[in-house]
Amino acid sequence: MKPLGEGVWRWRTNDVRMVGWFPDRKTFVIAAIDTKANCTPIRDNEMYQEAIAYRNELGLNDGRFEEGEEIDDIIAIH
């Protein structure tokens, strides 16, 4: 997983790309998904924007999200 900014993260597998956010620790909400083959820089940006829009629309946790530079910052229990 890689942070993209504004609380949005990208999760990559060998053939799929998922973008979303963590409204709480250990809870990842997927807001956009596509195949690796379709993910050009333009599509990557679209998916990022979709995640922000969906997070604002959905309003989980009143729109709050977990922040961090490393995945361990997000999923670790403090």
C-alpha cells in the first residue's frame, strides 16, 4: 500500500489497482478499482479524485480519516 495524499491510499496486486481510505484503523474502504492494464497516469488521477469525492459523499466517521506515511502508522493499535 502506498499513501497518495489527503488520506487516500493505493493498494496494488499483480493485476488490480484499488484506491480508498481508512475511516478507522484496520478498515480500508475501496472507492475505485481497475485493472493494472487500464491504469494510466490519467486513470490513476481519476481514481484518486473518485476516492476523495466518495469519502466526502459517504461521510463515514463524519468524513475523518486516518493519516500516516507508512501502512504501519494506520493499522497499528496505539
